[in-house]
Amino acid sequence: MVERPDGRRKRSEVSREKLIAAMIDLVGEGHVTPSADLVADRAGVGLRTVFRHFADMEALYVGMSAQLAGQYAGWLDPFTASDWRGQLSEMMIRRVDTYERLMPYKRAADAHRHASATIQRNHAEILATMRERLLALLPSAIAQDVVRRETIDLMLSFETWQRLRVDQQLPAATARAVVAAAIAGLTA
């Protein structure tokens, strides 16, 4: 027999999802640190509801991050290319496409990372997975060359993408070409 959640529990789940969706919308619009009042207003709930579902704003950021974590799942899909150069190219495309979609959320998370053990841990886990995946496909001659390996890792980082897109104000296609050219030079 399947238990049905009572109406109160269902409304609670809906409110929680509305709050996370509101947070995602606000951060996506450029609010790096939206207030609880702003999130509540956007979600169409009272301020008390925010803190009934989340102990503090950090917990709401963690909820948002968990919701967005699925965006990284495609990074782990098998590569279609059979050679390491093709796989590296696929990796670069997957990463920069994800960075482009998640840039406002990543920037918000980075702004709060210093104060959140959970965000720090999630960040470290993502970096470790990215690095492990990169090292697994590089030929040993490149993987053992510290300068080439570390420069490739840097070129595939969010920080490089942010610099190209935000600070240097390059269009996405141009930024992608810069990353691809740098990697091609390092792997020639």
C-alpha cells in the first residue's frame, strides 16, 4: 500500500520548490545575494515560510546548488570520439557550454563559498571530478608535463571562461575559439 502525503505535507513540498525556483530565478537575473524578503516575494509566500524550510540563506543556496547540480551530469557521459584529442575537444565544449548556462549561479556560489562549508565541499568535489576526468584522457607525455597539464586544466576552468566572457567581454563563440586555440597549441 502506497502512503499518500497529506495536503499539508504536499503544500510544504510545493512551497519549498517555489522558494528554490525563486532563488534560481533571482540569481539568474543577476541578484548575487537576494534577500529572504525578495525570495519570499518572488515565490509568493511569507517571509516566515522561507525560514520554516531553510535554516538560513546558506541552506537556500545549498538547495539551489543541489537543484542545479544536474547540469553537470552531462560531463560524465561517455565521449563519442575514439581518440583523446576528440575527447578533449568534447570535454572543452561540454564545460564551456555548462559554464555559459550556469555562470550567474556559479558566480553567486563563489561569492558565498568562503562562508559555507557545504559550498566549499561541493566546489572541491566538482574540481576533483573535473581534474580526474581530464587526467584520465590525456596521454602520459602531456599528463606528466606539469606546465602543459596545468595550463590545459586552467584553460578548461570556469575562471578562464569568466575572464574571457565577463572581464574581456568576448562573445561566447570567440571565447570558445580562444580556449580551443590555447588547448590545440598545448597538445600539438
